[in-house]
Amino acid sequence: MKKNMSSTILSKVEQVKNDSDYLAGKIASQLQNSKSFFEENEIQLLKFHGTYQQFDRDTATELKQKGLEKEFSFMIRTRIPGGILDYNQYIELDSLANQFSNSSLRITTRQTFQFHGVLKKNLKKTISNISKMLITTYGACGDVVRNVTTIAAPIKDIIHEKLRKDAEKISSNFVPKSTSYGQIWINGEKYEYKKKEPLYGKCYLPRKFKIGITIPEDNSVDVLTNDIAIFLIHKNSKVLGYNIAIGGGLGMTHNKPETFPYLAKPVLFCKPDYLENILEEIIKIQRDFGDRTNRKHARLKYLVEEKGTDWFKKKIEKELKTNFDIPKKINNLKVIDHLGWHEQGDGKWYIGIFIPSGRIKDDKNIKIKSGLRDIIKTFKPSVILSTDQNIFLGDIQEKNKDLINKILKKNLIVNEITKINRWFLACPALPTCGLALAEAERVRDSLVNKIDKILLKHNLSDEKISIRITGCPNGCARPYAGDIGIIGRTPNHYALYTGGDFEGSRLNRKIVDKVSYENLVLALEQLFIFFKKNKINKEGFGDFCNRVGTDIQFEKIKEILNDKVQ
């Protein structure tokens, strides 16, 4: 039974969706005016089409003082299931970035690309050109099922091939059906909405909805952070079925304990034939019962927390008229490092290439963008983006490995990577993200260098520690699922979280509410010293912090920083 919405006071965004004529709104007419920005209602609808309106926050105050307009631009996000591209698509996206964006391509933590700095006058041309590559931006953002993630490594075996096919099929099933996207961005023709939205309905979902699929022995995709986490269960190269977990989601709001990060909870096991129907039923439950009055309480995780997994299982079983088994037992999750050269299973090779912050660009010395373009244009590999913001090139002949290594070396792309650098994620944050409270990507490399020096000083450089930094508490770089989470609190200040596990099966906990950027590394050093003196055997840093608890960690930091931390 659906929740009665007639007596509910909907949020402003719900009203905008309801009145939008299936996401059309006034986007087309506002595209044609001379303004450099869209109106508020259309800003919300644009997200469904794969773009966010932003402005340069570095220059905004000065421009305002001069009575001038902000420097508006747009971030465009593609939808690339499993992060899989062919070499032509990559080259065309690379060229498009040179033409219309700030020239960089940014790999996201959901295996897709973002263009930054696109001007409004170039918005339609950019999205239209992307569609000509048989890539879409539709449903890359907004209150729908977003890009579906899976293992990036292009391993050629039955199980990994199945994961990739499943990711593609799931993504295809849940792309919005409204034709407003084609009408606005591609051909401009007005035609009837033949299907409208048979699944999503007029108001779509209450909030964004994320799905990831993997196998228990490789959680390199951080699958439990998704609204639906799917584990493909297999034996002897045969797919036995799927474990389904629900409710993952990391966004929260500082000082609002009713908002919280959450890892997906196991709900059932199903045979392969039932997967698509079960996913659809879970999405329908969120559509009908999710909170449409308060967007900070609208993710599936809050419904799972309030109703419990048994409630979901019973509703699914009732709708599908089938009883499902409890989830299969999964032993400890593992995170496999796929970077470097690997034989892919069919005689050819793949290489995983480290991309700091996922930012494909050329600097004065390091030419990531030029080097990748040279390799991809010359050797025509398959291209796969990963959830840790790296890039994989597959289907490479063994004879070409040395030639590719030379190009990488020439462009300074592959250097010695420390463990901290390897597992350090950052969101874009300032200057473009409107939600950022503090820096993230722009301080990432400096933080890595400082932390590396501290670890070297204390003989801890071999420790595998995952660190994620975000400019705000919304969790784009999955900070709550790492060993250490650094979350923007106020300008130049961060909240510090520890005690997650490297494998992504436990959330970390807040130990410091506010510490300045200048004192952040000093605070971490106290924890590393404490860890070195008191860890048990080969205990990992996150496991150690979880065992000793938050209070003693705060005390250790306060011994040095006194009132400079709270």
C-alpha cells in the first residue's frame, strides 16, 4: 500500500518535479536566452539531465563587491555503466574537454567522467556531442538510479564478464524514459511521451539512488555504500545467484544526528532469474514510502533503519509471490589492488594507471592527458574508469607493454606511488562545488606529502591506510567508509573520523569535531604514534582505532593541541 501523499507537505524540489512535465520545465527556453545562468527551478531539473550549475567561489565575493555577476559555469557528468568505454569514445571525450570545458576530464568515484567549467552557451553543444558518441548524461544526476558500478579491472573470465553485463543491463533498465532529454539536447523535436515514466512516475524517486555489483572476494568498488549492494555468488565459474543488501548511503549534515552515514544491510539471496524484478521492487518501495517532505531524510537508508530488512523482504516476497532465502554467508571482504600490469585471462594484458584525484590534465611537468591520449590513440585499448578514480587500459598485446611504459615514463605519469597516495581519495570541493565548506582536491597532494613524511619518520610507510577527504559532509569521496575520513567543517577546518576498515565493511566514527587544516597532520601524527606503540601484531590502523575507541584518540590529540581542537 502506497503512502498517502495527498495530505503531505512536499518539499520544494518535489513540487518542481511534479510541475516539470517529466523533467522538461523551462530548460529549452532558458537555454536560448542571453543569461549565463538558469533559474532556480530549472537548476533542479538540470541535474536529471546530467548537469549542475556552479560558480567560481574564489572570485564571487570580489565580483559581488564590484556589483558584477558571478562567474557561472556548468559541471556535466556522463553515465557510463561499469566505467567501460571504447578507445574512440575516450578520444572524442578528451577532445570535447579541450573544446568546451577547462580542458580536464575528471574520473568520479562512480566510474564516470565529469566536465568542469562549461559555459551556458556551450552546454547544449557539449551534451549533444556526448550523445553522438553513444554516451548519455541522462540520469547521471538527479532523483533516479545513477551510474551502476562494478569492478574496473577488465579480467576476461565468466564471472567478471557477467558483472559487466549485469551493470550494463541494470543501468539500461532504470534510465528515465521521458523523452524531454532528447527533445532539449539532441533533436529539438516535440513528440508525445509514449511511456512517460512507468517506473518512476511523475515525481521520480525521493532522492538519488545508487547501485553497485561485485563479488565477495573483491570489494574494490566499496559496494556497501550503495542504496542497493549486489554480491554475485559463484562457484566453479558458475553463477549461483545474488546476495542483495540495501540502504547504503553516506551523506549527512553536521550537528544533525538524525542524519547519518549507513552501510547496506543484507536482506536476501535470489537465483539469477529474479535479480531484475527484485531490484525493481526495492526501487518501487523507495518510490512509494521514501520521505518526500525532507530531502535530508529521503535516502533509502532511513527507510531501512526505520522499517528493518525483514519488512523489505516480506514486501518483496508478497509482490513477487516467492519466498527468498536468507543471504549466503560472506566471509571477510577484501580489496584487491588492480593497478599496474596484469594478464587479463585471454593472452592479452591490462594496465591500471594511477590518476591523483581522478583529474586527467596536463601540468607543467606531468602530462597525464597528453600521455593517455597518445597511448589510447596509438594502441586502441579498451578503457575502463574505476571507483577509486583511476583508469584501466585493456586488450593490450604483450609486445606493446614496453612501448606503453616508455610513453608513461616520458610523461611522468607512473612514478613510485606510496601507499597513502594510492589510497587517498578527494572530492572536487572548492572552487566550483556550491556545497563545499572547505578544500579537498586542491589540498590533497600537499596532505599526501605531509602524511608520507610523518609515516616515514615513524617507520610506518608500509601500513596500508585508506584516507578520504571531502569539502562537506555529503560524502562524495566516501570518507565515512575509509580508515580515516577528513570532512570539511567550516572554512579551513575539518572533522576527523577514524576506525573504518580498509575493506569497506565498517564505518568510521568521529573523534574530532573541528581541527584546523594547519593542525590536521599534527593531530594525525599523534594517532600514528599511539598506533605504533599499541597495535597488536599485524592489526590495521582502522581496526586499531575501532578497538581502542574514540575517547582515548581525542585525548591523545588534545595532549598536543590543547584548545586548538574540539
